[in-house]
Amino acid sequence: MVISNKPLRFILVALVACLPVISFANSEKDAANTQTEVAHEAVSEGQHAEPTDLKSKIKAFANHHVLDSHDFTFTQDDETGKYYGFPLPVIIWDNGLHIFSSAKFNHGHAVAESNGNYYAINHHDGKIYRTDASGKITEDEKTGHPTNVRPLDFSITKTVVSIFAAALLMFWLFSSLAKSYAKNGGIASGVGRIFEPLVVYIRDEVAIPNIGEKHYKKYMSYLLTIFFFVLFLNLFGLTPLGINATGNLTITFSLAILTFLITNLTANKNYWGHIFWMPGVPKPMRIILAPIELLGVFIKPFSLMIRLYANIFAGHIVLMSIIGLMFIFKSWIGSSLSFGLSFVLSILEILVAFLQAYIFTMLSALYFGSAVEEHHHEEEAHH
């Protein structure tokens, strides 16, 4: 069996083409340092005050783990307040392009100056807003949402880094697998031997049974890509790096939209006939069922989006909460129980990582199969 890596190559090229040319702004201006000091004063006044009690710290840590951010933070020294990690490039559009290092934000405690504009990170949602020199973010009294101008954010965040990492890993793995097939006469070698059974399983147990022998090949590239893409992002989320790409609603929404577009753009007339004029039922009922079936076209990708997001996000929150119990109990019994629970849950999370990738791929294949299903109904008899 020879697997073409052209679709994966196309994905990688598209992703790389979207990478902007990253350059970091100069940060040696005395004015910028002055504004940083002003921002620290705002922090001391309580505008972005850090939680002080243990439970609030644990909650903040859990939120930090599941939310996207503009830098990687591995740990913090409580005595010195020093963070250990590395910044990522901030790329925003606000009456012009602004590119600078996220180190200017000092992990959300400072105001970043760029070309005369000042920006701060809101601790509640992790988003960047334009502020004044003091870094003040005002909120609407009724909704609680910030009223500051929010620039267009094209930054390379943790989630974006994980997406590029998954794309590069997939490109390398399946390029190697395809080359080993061509070199060894259809026999996988090296790391490809690990992934070949998964590829064969997706083909024989997911694609062919749900789509059919006649049409499955044109969907195989997407099914393989979506399975391994979701799987790798899920596995990245189990590392201590604080990556939570598939627990991000915008990511799962984008993946669901791809399945939605492919399903409806490749559907045959039989698919649309079942939606707008369902055969085999009385004509008055067809009028009633048509809007319901049309609504189902949009509900299906919505269920894909929510299912993946909710399972991954909830798993991270539960795991972080159980780990936090170790610090609340402060006893060898409670800490041991919390460690045991978190260890078991981590093993379960590995299973969930594979299971959610499989479910997303399986349901996508089911939707594709319904879109290309041949007409098997007899013509209605005239009464």
C-alpha cells in the first residue's frame, strides 16, 4: 500500500506560508522602561493583583494551564518572583503592524510600548488591549467586558506553536512512511511501523465501512490528517507545557467547519434530495421535515465542535483540580490519594486523547458517507 503525502505536504506549505516575518522591536528606550515602572505601580494598587490565598492560586494556575498565552512559562520562583520559560512574538494590527516580544508584558504585569501605543494583557481573558501609559483596562458595568480597543491579534501563541509542531511532525512522519514504502516495496520501516497499523485501521475500519469502496479514497487524505492532527494536539496537551489546543473552542470550531464544508461541497443530489424532499414519506410531512433536516446539517458540525472541546477541556480542569488538592490537604494521606487519582486520570487522559481523535474521524466519515450515498429507493407509486 502506497500512501500519498501530497495533502500533508500541502497543509505544511500553507501553514508555513502563513508565517509572518518575525522581527523583535528594540526595547532599549528609556521611555519604555519608565512605562514598565508605572505599570508595576498599577499592579501594586490592585488593578491586576495576583491571588494571595492558596485556593485562588490553584484556580489561577488551572486557568493559566487551559487558556492560551503569549509565552511559555514552566515555573516561578516564589521567593524572587522570577519566571522560567521563554517569550513568543506578539504580532498585532492597530493602525499599522506592531511586532515585539511578549517579554515586554512581563507575564502580564507590565505595559508594552510599541510605536507610541501602549498595550496590556487582560488577566481575565488573556487578550491584548490598547491602554494608556498606566495600563488601565476599563470594564463595562453591565457586561463586565473590557471597553478598551482590542487590536487584531496575529501573535504566535502557545496554541499556534503546537499547531505548527503537529504539522511538522505529521509531515516528517508520513514523508518518511511514504519513502519507506517506495524504497522497500510496500513495506514500512523505521518509525513508520508504529503508525502504519493506525493508517490501515482508519482505512479498513473507518473509511471503507462508512463511506464505501467507491468513494472512500478521495476522503482518505483528510481523514488521516484530521485523526493524527487531533491526536498529536491531544497528546501535546498532556505534557507540562500548558498546551490546550483541542480544548480551545476556536480550534475545534475550525476543524468542524472543514468537515462541514467537505461534506456539503462533495454531496450528491441524493443527499440534498433527502434533506429538502425526503422520499418515502407523505408530501405534507416532507414540508415539515425539510427545515428540520436542514437544521441538522448545521447541528452535526456543531456537535463535533462541542464534543471534542468539552471532553478535552473538562479533563484538563479535573486533572489540575486534583493536583491542587495535594497543596490543600498538606498531609501525606491526602497528598498520596491526590497523587494516585491524578496518576490514574492521566492514564485515562491518554485513552481519551486517542478516543476523541477516533470519534472525530469516525463521525466525519459518517457524514461523508451520507453525502455520497447512492439512491436505493424505488420511485414512489402514483396513488
